[in-house]
Amino acid sequence: MAMEPLPARRPNDKSKGKGKGKGKFSKGPRKEGTDGGFKKDAKYSPRLLGKAYFQRRRGCPFSGPKATKIDYKDVRMLSKYLSDLGKILPRHLSGVCAAKQGELATAIARARMLALLPFVLKADPAAEREQRNERIAARVARFAERDAQRARATESAE
Amino acid sequence: MAFYEFTTIIRPDVPTTTVETVSGKIADMVKKHKGKIIKTEQWGLRTLAYAIKKHRKGYYTLHGLQLNDASAVNELEYAMKLSDDVIRFMTVKVDEISKEPSAILKAKARAEEAELMGPQA
């Protein structure tokens, strides 16, 4: 073995791996010093970025061996994928894959047709009432001010 | 030969026997077209997520049907459209009809159980 500089290790270069990891994302023995200096232009594989990179990645709940079935009658399951206002959550929030998002949308549409799910949900009614009261109070204040101004105007005219 | 899930919502202000009458009508029509009723589920009086024809509640019934031709579905839907008691219905073509109770019935059973367990806990 000549002591020439080591070639840059690419993440997919399995021939040089220790043979311990089975898949692309398996935890290989971490090289020392890889976490230290983060270089801007260097190519970083997910493995080098560490655990935090994976923590956000959850698989699609409707794919894979333990997948839940998408059923328009399963209100409890479907309501997990609705926002507070009853809208369907976007995929980047729910982590559902594209194909299953389509099925999910169909199922939600069917559940809405049967009045199992709402088309729209009112935001918190109590908060809404408070907002309305505030609006009304503001309007009343505006009217009072206008009346006062008019009174002053007529007074000065006289 | 195809399987269908046929769900109807019946208005709440009719005598409870209407649910059976409508089910009977559906059964007759299915029989006429040489189909089969694989299962029938009564979901009971449920609160609707929104008002339908000013009703806030309705009697839900699910029929799992096996029909030979689409004309049977057309006829069923036409009859439901004309019926005053049925405020909403939906037909869904499915690959198979499971023998197990549907998610709605399971949720109902769960709720009842929770109610029973409530005072103890």
C-alpha cells in the first residue's frame, strides 16, 4: 500500500465500507473527526450529518408492512389529517406519500359527503365571539366620536 | 360481479320503523336484480357534521351489496333520490366487503365501553 492521499469517501462507495452496515442508512462505525469541521462546499452524506437529520423523517403511515388502511368510514383516523379548520393537511406536514395522499383525499371527500366529517370547522367560537364584541365596541366608539364631532361642528357654526 | 357499499342517511323525525322499511326496499330491489346483500350495519342515530336539509341528526345504514350490473345501482340511487325519508346516500364500489364491523361500529363500541368504565375509574 502506497501512502498516497485517500480518495474522498463517497457515501455510496460500499466497496470501502467495513461490511457491517446492511443498507444505505445503516449506522456504520463513525469516523472520528467527521463531525468536527463542517465545510460549506464539501459533499455531506446523510450519514455524516448524524441522527438529527433522520429524526424528522417519518415514513408514510399508509405505506409499508404495518400500514393503516385508508377507509372513508374511519373518522378517527381521517381527522388526524385535518387542520383545525377542517382542511386536509399538506403532505409536508403529515408525511404521507403522494399516492396515498390522493387516496386519503378521496376518503375524506367521501366522509364529508356522508356528513361524517365537516367541510369547514369554525375556529374557536368563544374567541370569535370575543373578536366580534371587540369589533362592535370599536364601531360604537367610532360612532360616538363621530357624533361628538358633529355636535362640536354645529356648536361652532352657531 | 362487483361489490358496493351503499350507505343511506334517514331523517331523524320519522318513526324508527322507517329505517327497516327503507332497508326492505333496498333488499327487494337487490333481489330483483339477482344480487346479494352481504352485510347490513345499523350505525344508529348519529349527529351529522353539518346540517343536511336542516336536519342535525340522522339514522345511518350501511349495506354491503354484491350486484351483477350497474343498472341495479342506477335503480337503487333513483329510488333513494325520490324517497323523502332518505336525506343522503352514497354508493362506493369496493374490491371486497369485509365481514368485520366497520370503523364506525368499532368506535361506537369503544365509546359505549368508555361510558361503562367511566364511573369505576
